[in-house]
Amino acid sequence: MTTGTECSISALENSEPGGESRGVPNLSSKLFAVAKQYIPGGVNSPVRAFKNVDGEPFFVRRAKGCRITDIDGKTYIDYIGSWGPNILGHAPVAVTNAIHQVAKDGISFGIPNPHEVDMAKTITEWVPSVEKVRMTSSGTEATMSAIRLARGFTKRDYIVKFDGCYHGHSDSLLVAAGSGALTHGEPDSAGVPKSFAEKTIVLSYNDPEALTKLFEEMGEQIAAIIVESYPANAGLVFPKPGYLDLLSSITKKYEALLIFDEVMTGFRLGKAGVQGLENITPDLSCFGKVIGGGLPVGAFGGRADVMDMLAPLGPVYQAGTLSGNPLAMAAGLTQLGELSAGTPDGFARLDQLGLHFETGLRALMAKKGIPHSINRVGSMFCLFFTDREIVNVDDVMKQDMELFKKFFWACLDKGVYIAPSPYETGFLSLAHTEADLDDTLTVFEEALAEI
């Protein structure tokens, strides 16, 4: 049986040659031109457009393990992993088998199914702060719902977020910092009413003085702080010692809620995510990515008294047709099972791989004498082309962006795919081996020699 996709690629192969666009193979360049006729910008999520590296994307035909193959047949070692979900690698047999098995009984019901109960139970067992949890279909839905719930529970309107932390594209969270430390936010996208943005206050991450001053002035009006516990949408940034403890204590003092966005870090950095590593107990937590096994998923959960404010028990409305989808739940449960199996478990193995990669990368950058900073925790990593300490998004923006672009294209040409943006985090998977990492470091060295 020939699929529509195969027919489309065949048509491209038989069309007139198209000039390669900055290292992008011929068929991908052709397909991108077609895509732009039907999809805004030719992509369904902006970072995929490769605008941060001044180029065009390639199109993937298949993926297996730690490698992806484009429609021209070129294979790359992948350090994106679908932006985090594919912690076992691409198309792991256990997960694909689970999806196939469950799909035989139905793809979606819109009625409760056993898999969503199993997932909820697993999350509450793995994450001590979560007493009850509700599933969604994306991380954006999860954070949006958590914000609404926090406002409904506290009966307050203002929320606090941090510059450089991304929590999805809902109106309340697409907000940029104002002109001063304590000014109200400004819309960060067309289509977001200024009145929405005014209820969101944006502070610099890792600035305890600004946070303390804000709560002294407005604490009794603030419903919640929402934070990427380890910000991973502006590279990878770590909190200063005591900073997360301050977030916890100050929200308790003023009876606001603390929301940890662990969409990226949850179930990737251990069973309890960052809150387990840092011994912090947030009031609400948001999850996604890993718990879907590569399928669309999100979740938010926390204290039972807060969660019970949700309909049908309480007055805060939240719903979703595909929430708790049986395929996503089965895929996620299988992936979590694979991660927690064995001695050492998958998380320990990922940290071992991460340390191997970090050690080699530090040695390479020191050998080359290139100004740099490297942040790594478990299987998440980021290389910054600056020797300044990275404590917030302002530091990230001061790195050598032009050097990053050259490095990205040189690596891609040699078969290594890193994020097409200096503001994104890299991900390792259990499908990577030390040999793959060493091959990647060799490519890095060759790329740096060229540029």
C-alpha cells in the first residue's frame, strides 16, 4: 500500500531540481516551498522554521533510536528527541507495541478509560507534592489551566512569571517584561489584549531582591508564581542557591500558590523532577512530554484542596475532548515503566551518559580556547558561546550568536542535529551510547575547526 506521503515525496523527486538552501537537502527545500503555500511560514511551530539560524528546515521521513533520517535519505544523530518526550529514543519497541495493542480496542472514547487512572496513580506515587492530577492534551493546556485554578482558588487576579521562562502560548503567559522591575507586563504577541498582560507581572529570574520587593508591595493581590524550576526555554539556566526556597517561602507567607512548570523536566530528571532534586514542595505542578511517550499530552496536579476546586466538584471550569487519551496514556505508562526498570534505572543511566558527554565537551572547548559555558543536569544540556555566568535570559542573549549559527550548520552538514536556536536545550536519550556521544564530539571538533 502506497501512502499519500510517499506519493508526495515521489512527486517531488520527479520535479525540477531545486537549489539547496544553506545546507538543506534538495527534497526538503522543495517540500518547504510547497508547505509555505498551505501552512503559515511552512511550519506548525515557529522554532521549526530555522529562522534563528537564518535557514530553512529539513523534513524527517523516519526515526529510530537516536537517529533521524530526512526525506533525502540523510541520517543525523538527534539531540532534540521531539523537544524532550523521546527519552527512550525514537520509536522504542515497547512503546510502539503498547500503542498498537491499545489501538486495537479503540483510539479515543471521550469516556473514562483505565489507562488514565493508572497514569494519575503513577504520577501521584512518583511526585509527592501531587495528591490529585488532571490530564490535558498539551503542556500549554496544563499551564493555562493551572493559572486559572490558582486564580479561582485564591480569588486573586495577578500572577508572576519570569523573563525567559516559557509556559506555552496562552494569553496570560505570552507576556514580556515591562520597562521596570515592578511594572506590569506587556503583550509579547499580537492578539493578546493589553488588559490580559497587565495581570501578569514579569521579573528577572534569579533576582531575589526584585521578588521580595514585589511581594512587599503587592503580595496580597498575587494568586501565584509560575516558574520553570530549571528554565529550559532560554538555553538551560539553574537557580542560584536558595532561590527556589525563596519562591516557596514567599508564596506561603502571602498565601499565594507556587506553580512548578515541569513540562520539560518532569520525569526526565528523575521520578519527582526538579522538585525532587531540590526538595521543594510546590502547590501545583505542570507536566507533559515524557508522560505521553511521544504522543500529545499534558497534566497538572497538586494539593487536593486546590485540585478539588475544578469542575465537576468546584467552580473552576476545565475540560478537554482528548484528555486522558488511551493511546497517549498507554504510551506514557510504558515509557515510565521502561525508565524505572532495572538497577541502575534509566535515570541513573541518563545521568551517566550526560556526565560522559559533558566531560568530553568541556575538554574539547578548553582545548579549542573558545569562550563558553556549559550547563548540564541529567540528560539535559546546553552549550553557550560565552564565558559569562548564565543566570538568566539576559546572559544567554549576550553569547556569540553568529558563532552559534555557523556551528549549527557545520554540525548539521556532518550529520549531527542540535537545536536550531541558541535558546533551546539539548536532550539525550537511553538510545544514545557512549560511542554516539564520542562521534558527536568528533563532529563538534571538526565543526569548530572549520568556523
